[in-house]
Amino acid sequence: MFRFFKKKPKSALDEINLLTVQMYRPYIIHNKDISDEKVLEIVQTVMRAFKQAAESKDENITGETLMNISAKFVKVYDLGGQDLFIEHLKYEISKYLDSGLRHDYL
């Protein structure tokens, strides 16, 4: 009878995703309608792209640096949307592969 009132238990991954969104949401100023799922997608896409690029150079980018990079890309998405985000990500990956990480990412 009281099962209706029970909350579904959250997994550890659900909690991590929630904390990730909460950490990056303050960077969204102009487009408050960006969904939590989209914020998580942006962060995951950026981190995955830079990690793969680093691995191709036999380098390692720290978690803190990946978080800094992701914050900048959340801002890019907020200002310019999906198309600018993708174009800028391609540009920054290419720049990293050619000349290393920007100093403002560190």
C-alpha cells in the first residue's frame, strides 16, 4: 500500500551525473533552458575528445584541467549553441594536437 510513496533509489552514477550538472550549471547565463542532459552531454563530449587527443599524443590531461576545459565549453554552448560548440571543439582539439594545451586551460 505504501510502495507508492517510496522513492526509487538512485545509483552512484545518477548521483555523479547530478553533481556534475550542478557544478557546471552556474556557467550557463544566457540560455537557462539548456537541459541537465545537455549539460552532461557537453561535459562528457569535451572530456572524451580531449582525453582521446591526449592519448593519441601519448600524454595525460589531469582531471582538474579537463574540468576547466569543460567549463569553458559549457560557456561556448551557452553563448553560441550546438553549431558553435562543435566547431570550436574541433578547432581546439586541432590546436591542442598541433601546439599543446592553452595556458588558460591549466
